[in-house]
Amino acid sequence: MRLEKKIVSLSILALIIGIATILPLAYIPYQMSATAKEEPFFEPNITFIVAIPDIKTLNGGNPYQTVFYPDGSTQQYKIANTARINIAMCYDITPKGFNLKDADAKIEVYNFHIYSDQKSLANATQSVAIAGNVSDPSVPNGVTTSITGWDSNKNTYTFADGTIYDITGVIGPVSATSVGFTDLHWISAAKGHYNFGGSIDFCESGAYGENSFILNDTQTLNDLRSAQTIYIDITRILQVTYKQSNNQLFASTIMATQNSHEVLQHTVLDMTELDNVGRVLYEGEHEGYLPHGSDLRETYIPLFSDIQLITRLLTTKHTRYNW
């Protein structure tokens, strides 16, 4: 009898220990990482690149800029010693990216290696995502997008369960970052295209405060201006999938796959061929399609179109060129 009681007691103790071990883990997103060559979610295409060795040339050589305020007053401030490179892309979604049966969100990260005929100048990333819909009892129709927030300065995405995914923590620091996303409704209205882009400023040290769009380095600024040729190589470096758990006792799953650094596009900019305002222009042959209001109405599906979703789409549309 004593032996049976002892066995029962040990069994109950083991069960308690097991539950105490499993429950905390149930609320921590399960993350996996691997290295492989996976089928892409998007196909990147350059729309245009604008390289400006000296921002002051856009102001007619005047080192001062005048700001006009609504009350009629004006103020002049000195333009910082700055160069800029703008890159606009069109990401065509592939069947693999469009299929969200196995994941609620899919993210791809692209690296833009900018270098001259003499040295490396910067590495910048664009992170592009497509978000499906997941249940959310807190909203009127019970549905929300799987990605609820994004931050280019911090290089993060926020998923519907509250998890913040830090891309820099996975790939390491880069010179500049740009983060954005679309959803099935928007991508359908845009006929499979997603236009996205950003810019990086090369400034003298201390010219601006710290943020992800500005490279404060006088030597790099001088190297860019003295370069005869600038090259930009685009590589796909990371794929991330997110699957939200339908059970509060189990964690959501985040799978990260680091891709091979195969150069997808190689672009050459002749920095000696400036136009009349001091820019080097490169135009791609690929153009995406931006949907109009009628396009969005034609593809309207109530399940995918709550007011929060539309607000996020409009915000993404207006900020997609911020890098």
C-alpha cells in the first residue's frame, strides 16, 4: 500500500513538473533558423535609381534652404553636406509568396551592397512582407492582419500575437533599413505587384542625429563623391514565415531561412554623367501597377477588408519610399 501511494505521489509530482515546464514555453514564439536556397516569395525588379553626389545641387547651388510656414513666416537653414541614393523597386509576388495556406505572413529581406570602383560604401536592406489574416476577438469582425506594425528605424515587424521580430538581430547591423508590407487584398488589386523603395543619406560626421536612413561618416561621403563608378548588387539574404497558433496553450511559429548570397541584379552607375541638376539617373525596364480606388472596390471581400486593414494599407502606400 505504501509503495502504491508512493508511486501515485511521484506520478502527480512528475505531472506538476511537466505542466510547470510546458506552460511558460507555450507563450514564447517557437523560432527556427536554417540555411538553404528556397523558392522566392518575391521577384525584385529595379524601377529607378537616383544618385545625388551633392544635395546642394538640387537647390541651384545655394547652401541655404527656405522653409515657408502656414502663418506666412519663413526661415532659412543651412543644407548639410550630404549625398543621397534613392532606390525604387517593384517586387512581383510569386505563387510561393501568394500561397498563405502554410503561413500567416511571409517576409523576404534583400541586401543592397553599394560600392565604388575602389571600396565598399554601404549595405542597406529592404524587407518586404505579405500578410494574411488571423482571428482577433478584440476587433468588430474578429479578423486582423497577421502583421500589425513595422518600424524601419528599429528594423522590426510586429505580429498579431504581439511578437516583435528583430531583423537586425538575425542578419546583423546594416547601414540603412526599409521595412514594409502588403496583404492579399492589396496585392490582388495591384495585379501581383508591390512597389517599394527608399533612400540612404551619406553625411559628414555629426550632420544629423542617429536613425536608420542616415550614414554619418565623412570619409564614406568623400569616397562616394570621388568615385568614378558606383555598383549596386542586390541579393536575397533572408526568408521568414510566421504561423499564428490557434490555441493559447501553444506558441506561434517563426521560421527563418538564411539564403545564399547569389547576386540577383548588378547595376552600374557612371558618376561622371550628371544631369543638369547634378544627378545620376538609372531607369529599369520593369513597371509595377498601383491600384486606384476602383480597383480596391472591385476586389473587396468583407473578410479581408476591415477599417484597420484599410488604414494600414493607406499608411504603407504613402510611406513605402522611406528608407
